[in-house]
Amino acid sequence: MTISTAGRAQVLTQALPYIKQYAGKTVVIKYGGNAMVSDELKSAVMEDIVLLSTVGIKVVLVHGGGPEINEMLAKIGKEPKFINGLRYTDRETMEVVEMVLAGKVNKGLVQRLEQQGGRAIGLCGLDGGMIKAVKMRGETDLGFVGDITHVNVTLIRNSLENGTIPVVATVAAGERDGETYNINADIAASRIAAALCAEKLVLMTDVRGLLRDKDDEDSLISVVHVSDVPSLKKQDIIKGGMIPKIDCCVEAVRRGVKRTHIIDGRIPHSILIEMLTDEGIGTMFL
């Protein structure tokens, strides 16, 4: 689709109030799903982040890397194991997780941001005691999967103040045992956003947002007040894999993040559509 000169001007005019509103504010973006697999979508996400940073918005990128972890496990002949949708992480798998997330994926994202003209630095939860955790408690043993006990955002703040985009891999240091733990990226992004008193937390997913009918993408619920979430769970509207994502959004709001969003990472430039247009995209929690 070709946009006329007048059309481009209209887009920029619409974006200007939002740029003014968010200038100097912090936005945490959790990056994962299909947006990390498609090369075209990767480029669009990096362009969005660099643009936001260029106009004075402080962006923190928190990422997962499930497909890359599975690919590396396959190379060493190890079968990924999941329990109720969560990765079982034995010691050998944890070594792969740390190597892939904090190494290959993290540095690859830094390089892509730099190629788009941004300034970025790769970090992980082990750096500067950023994320501390204990072994996840529950009926099912998931191995070296952790529950966050403490978040220290000093390194992230320093990077933002220097005009640099922090790219954070979600592995954590054991609070007491000296182990390294695999952390759910949605949960890590939520806790980091809260610690930064962020203006927004944006979770990129493989669905449009919260749907009233999971089989009808036109049934998107655009705005949800956190007080309505228990009722939506009882109605079976929030269920399955959406439960932990929405719980992260609710927790972030309750910890002081002004607004949280679940957006469709399959749509090119979905971050800009959400942040800099009147229409927005996905589901907003407030």
C-alpha cells in the first residue's frame, strides 16, 4: 500500500500528541512469540523501538527465546520437556537456556537495534544482582524454574539515563543457593516495569488480545479494568494460556504501572500502532 504525502503528514500529526505524552517516560516491552521468529517482524519491532527511543521515550526490551532454546536442545540431542505448558528445566537444560538467552538471542537483538540506528546494551538477570529468585514452589517440580524474590533496576536506569536501550534476558541468580534459574519472561517484564514505575508494560503475543470468544478474532475486548478480571475468569473468558499473561498485567497495574497491554506481535509495527495512534491495538488493562 502506497501512502500519499498528505497521508504521511496525517499519520505524523496524529502521533505528535502521543510522542509529547510519553517523552521522558519509561515503557517496558516484552518480546516473544512469532514476532521473534519472522525476520520481517523482527525488523519491524526493532524499527519501532528505535523510533520510540529516538523521540525521547525510554524503552526497556525484555525477551524470551523458546524456539531458539528448542533448536539448541535438538542440536545436542535433548528433547524439550513441558509440564502444563511450562518448560521443565533440568541442570543441562538450564545451561542451554543461559547460553542461548543471555548469549545468542540477547546479543542478536542488541545487534539488530544497533543496525537500525539505536544504541543498545545486552543485560541479563545475573548482572548487578538484577533479578534474584528461589526455586518455584508448587505441586509440580519444574527443576531450575524460579519465582522472583527481588528486582534491582539500577543497571537498567543507568542505561536509560545514558540514552541506551537495555535488552534484558530473563535468567536469575538464586537468592540463597548460588544456582541460576529460568524465569518466565512475562513475569520478569511485569516486575521490572513495576520496579521502574513504568508508564506502560506491553506484552507481545501471538493473539489479538483478550477475546470474548476465542474462536472469533472480532470479539476483542479493548479495555479491561483489573477489578473485572475475577469475573471474566468465572465466565471462562480468561482461561488457558491467557491466565498467566493477564495475571502479569494485573500484578503490574497493582504495583504501580499505569497501563498494561497485550498486543498481537504478528502485526507489523504493532508497537507504534498501540502507542502512537488513536485506534490502538490489543487489550489494555488499567
